[in-house]
Amino acid sequence: QLQLQESGPGLVKPSGTLSLVCSVSGDSINGSRYNWGWIRQSPGKLEWIATHYSSGNTYYNPSLKSRVTISVDTSKNQFSLKLNSVTAADTSVYYCARLAYSRGWYWFDPWGQGTLVTVSS
Amino acid sequence: DIQMTQSPSSLSASVGDRVTITCRASQNIDKFLNWYQQKPGKAPKVLIYAASSLHSGVPSRFSGSGSGTDFTLTITSLQPEDFATYYCQQSYSTPQTFGQGTNVDFK
């Protein structure tokens, strides 16, 4: 059974870099048609951040594009998120998830348990 | 960006009730619409993908319908474990966007 687990600092200083890792277990991260993403949630609001497709293409939310990077490390069966120049507005629960695919349809499943990142000095 | 608007924002219901949640997209998204359930302190879980396809393991009391701009999630007989917040999400175009959520609580 595929499982995802986020890890990283829970507190980041303003103007610093938020760095999170998602560890994948139960299958290889390099499987065909496996796509990986990050989503964040501030009180009640879900926001898609980025997706890395099995093709190697990456897509970012335009509202964050200048500050965000998603990458995959197949040797560690992990993928990561970096968000630069953070402010208090980036305080959220961050989730990693697989972007599942079937017959042209995409949905996020499964999700990691989420990790709270607070931006504060 | 495609805006997703859910209604109602919250509703109160009893066990056994039929519950309907609506999601409207700001433009045509065909059937690229997913529904998720989230319980407090937990990650969202997919219920329905492609507007009407029941995800594996999801009880058959959940169903989805619609295409284009108007979609519905229906729970035919609400169970105690169904009290949660429900979100719709469009996967038609980047950025993928979510509705604001519908909280279903006890009447």
C-alpha cells in the first residue's frame, strides 16, 4: 500500500526558505504514470502548489511560481518542495500527495498526513 | 484561474438523511471534477473522481453527478462517520483549484 510522509522544519523565519521532503513507501517513486504533488491548507482553504509528472515536466501555481521548486530523488524514493522568501502568509499545513491517473482523469490519492509549517521570527 | 464555488458552506443533518452538496465552476471543466472528504486533523481523502466515478473502497452511499460547470455530491443515507468537510477540486487546467469546502455537522 502506497504511503507518503512529510518531514521538515516546523518553523521558518520570514524571508527564509521552506524545505520539505515527502518520503514514499510501498512502491517505487519512479513508476510509470506516477506523478507527485504538493498542496497546502490554511484555515479551511486548500491550495495546489506544484506537480512533478512522470514525464519529467513540472507545473507550478502561478501565484507561487517565482518562489517554488519541486524535485524528485529516485535514489531515496523521495520528492521535495522548496519555497523561497517566505512570509507569514505561507504559514499552512503542507501535504504531499500522488497525482493518480486513469484513462485521462487525475486526482490526488493518497495524501501524506500533513505537516504544519509556521513562518515567524 | 478557474473558481470553484460550493454551496452550502455548512449544513446540519441527522443520521439517515440524504445530503446534497453543489459545486459550480467558473467555466466549463467537462467532467474533470473530484470530491474529497476531510475529517479534523486528517488529510483529505478522495471519494469521487471524474465527476461520477466512485473511488475504490468508498461506500456506495456516496455518488457524484454533473458535467460542464455544475456538479453534485450526494450522500444517500448519512452515517455517523460521514460528518466531515467536503471539497470539490477541478483537474481541468492549471492551476488546479479547490472549492471552499462544505462542513456537514450534527443537527
